[in-house]
Amino acid sequence: MQCRNCGSAHIKKNGRSLKGTQRLYCFECKRTFTLELDARRLTKSACAKAVVLRQEGESLRSIASILGYGKTAVWTALKNVPSDSFSGSYTS
Ligand SMILES: [Zn+2]
């Protein structure tokens, strides 16, 4: 794990945010930050589920919350799926 701000590996866990996200503290820049859900990439099986959910008409937001990933991560995964059965644009 690395600091999101300065890239230092000199960090420690610093409790959790209200949303349950892991909070981290950086000794180098002395800032706290959270590990963003969007930093995680979908596993192959999560990606397959996302495609199915999308085809069933679920929104990005609900797919992300069902799978436990960030919207951007879901969107990135769906974009990389070679499928013309799905079309749309990224709206937040
Ligand atoms: Zn830092």
C-alpha cells in the first residue's frame, strides 16, 4: 500500500471512515486518506456479473453497490468488455 498523496509506503492504518472505508495515515506528508473503492479493479467473476446486471438494466450505481466496487471501476470493466449488447454513457 502507498500514500495516495505522495506515494510513500510509510503509512499506518488509522481507523475507518463513516462509510466503513479503511482510513490510512501517511508519516511523510502527515495526511490521512482513504482507500478508494474505485482504486480496486473488478475480478473476472465480478466483471461477468456486472455485464449481466447491466444487460438486465441495472444502473452503474446499483451495480457498483451490489458488487461492492466503485462506479468508475465498474464502468472501466464494462468498457473493456467486447459486447455490443450494452451501450450507454458514463453519467455520475
Ligand atoms: Zn504521503
